[in-house]
Amino acid sequence: MPGPTACPEPRVLLRALFDAAVARAQPQRVIAEHLPPPPDPGRGRTVVVGAGKAAAAMAAAVEALWPAQAPLAGLVVTRHGHVPPAVAARRGRIEVVEAAHPVPDAAGLAAARRIAALLTGLGADDLVLCLVSGGGSALLPLPAVELTLEQVQALHRALLHSGAAIDEMNCVRKHLFALLGGRLALRCAPARVLTLAISDVPGDDPAVIASGPTVPDASTCADALAVVRRQGIALPAAARLGLESGALETPKPGDARYAGHALRLIATPRHSLQAAAALAREHGLAAQVLGDDIEGESREVGKVHAAIARAVARHGEPFAAPCVILSGGETTVTVRARGDAAPGRGGRAGEFLLGCALALQGEPRVHALAADTDGIDGVEDNAGALVAPDTLARAAALGLDARAHLDRHDAYGYFAALGDLVVTGPTHTNVNDFRALLVT
């Protein structure tokens, strides 16, 4: 039985764990076992539609495995810059469109309209493959009521800045957008629908992933209104009237129109955390997975992770060192305006790490990495960043105040100045936040 391999330097090891997590979620690695046989030749055709940060890579994987003689066509929409180079360099049977995320643009609206048109006139012998991944909500922004693009954009900005959890944001979007909340699937009737999904949401609820375009929705217009009121979000008059009247209600679980439809999760946060844990154990480290569905304010979640790591380093509990502490999920950044500070840059991972570093206060045996598995932390060009025992000291030597950067939500500026950003470029998949703390 081979023994553990030599343990790399902490930064190298943490990056390798992140890379292992991302690799486990690559569509070309996991999609083959979930593909159905094509419809009977000469009777049915296969139409592929989809949206999300992994949509282009998922479409390419389907094309590579689909029989050349079997009819295949369709359209998927992904975020700008999230088309793998090999896909961008050729014209495939499934068209790939790029659009803006997390705030929709005209390209996304046009693509959503085209997807809706592709789903009309299908027959009972046809098959619809729906490829769903994180980011799909903003990439299918076809309003269910008369809204301008500017109103759609303003709504998304308000949701993003509100501090609402992902299920709350998607509850609102499911009711206000015509391809979300199970309504895309209803447009496919009488065709059979198979959804292949990569989960980026805590709990892997298919109704929350990309706002559940192909599954019935248990939430109600009243629930959406409650989120809007609680978060102080202004709605256009048509949207508010549609929610208040119930006219925008979504199809509910038990609806017979979903009979014969199926959904398969091909990659999840837990799968990726397990891959990272396996690599840590290969290096002789115990691996502890706190959970794949951790939510909360990013900076506060960072403090909690720091407290656990500090207890391990100082007292050997709740885990024995050396070990790696792993977690996933989707934290939240609530943007608090400050009139005396310039606006900051950064996303959930960076904000988590600032909170973590401040709580660790240079704990000598703890190193940390946090990153978004899609390769983009918020709207920046980094996936995340690293924290080491000397992070605060190096920053102070440069005149950087971690607390001030946290207060103005400027994690990017802080870690960029230290050379501690993790930059991967788009990974062409998305299983949400990845966090690893190494206690030596």
C-alpha cells in the first residue's frame, strides 16, 4: 500500500486542492453517464437549450458524445468570456451565445427570446436537453410582464446589493421572468424534457439552480413580495401588480404537465469538496468537510472558520492537526454605502478572507484559500485569494489597513497589493464557493 506523498508548500497545496475541486465539476468529465439515447431515427429530434456559466462547456461535451447521424440542434447562453477556446474556434451544432452576468444585457434578452422560440412546435417524439448551471437566472432575462431592459437591469442590481440569500433572489426572479420557475419546460410540451444540471446552490435544490427553469416551483407570489418588501427593493408597477394579483404565479409541484420529465445533477459542491479531501489525504493530511451548503454574511463566515482553525492549532480540537478544513456553499456580501470611502472591489471569497485574516490575527500555523469555482469572484478577474500567517504584517508594512478595506468592501485591492490573488480565468463550470484552511 503506497504511503502519502510529500506535502507541498502551503500555498501550492491549497491551490492544488482548489484545482481538484474544479476539475471534478468539468462537464466533459461527468456528463457521459447521464446522456440518454437519441430519439428514434426519422421520428424525433433533439433540441438543446441552456443557460449558465458552464453552458458552453456542457454543450461541447454533449456534442462530442452525441452520435453524428442523430439530429442535434439548439442554443445555449453563457457569460461573456466563459466559452472554452476550443468551442469558440469552431461552429458546432449547438449555437453558443455570450451575454452579461450578473446584470443582464440586450444579448441575454435576445438569446432568451430565441430559446423560447426554439421550444415552439415540438412533438411527442422530440427530446429537449436542458443544460443548467449557476448564473442561468441572469442569462434568461425574458420578462413575464412588460419591462424594459433598463428595468430588468435595475431589478437585478437591487437584488444583488440587498444581501438577500440566493434562494430569496431566485424566488423573485422565478415569478418575474418567463423562462424561470418551471415555465421553460412547459413551453416544450408535448416533447420529453431531460435537464442536466451543475449545482451552485446550498442544498442542491433543482428549483433554485438557475431559478429552476424546468422544475415546478413551491414558492408563491406572496413569498416573492415578502422578499421585495423585506429587502426594500423597488419594483416597476407592472411587476408589482403581477405579484399582488397572483397573475405571475408559477406552476406548482404535482402539476401533471411535468410527468415524464427528468433532472439529473451531474456535478455538485459536495462532489468537488470530496475530490479536494481525497487529494489532501493523499498528502497525509486529515480532511474535514464542514459542509457544502454554508450561507451567511461572508465576513462573519470567515470569522467562524478562523475560530475553528485557531482552536485546532492551539488546542487540537475539534480536529487534530495537521489537517485541512473544507467548506462550500454561497455566502453573501451586503454592500453598506459609506460616504467617506471610495467604492471597493471584490466578491464573496475576498470578503470571507478579510474577515478570516482579521480573526486569525497572524495565527502562525494557519493558511487559507477561498475562491469561486467559476473563476470569477464577484465581477473581478480573480477567482479568490490566499491568506498566510504573515498577511496582516505584510499589509501593514505597505500601509494597508485590513479593517478599512473590509469596511469599504475592497478585498480585491488589499490582496492585489500583496500579490495574493488567485487568478484562474473562467473555469467553464460552477459549483459555487470553495474554502480551504490548512492547519500545519
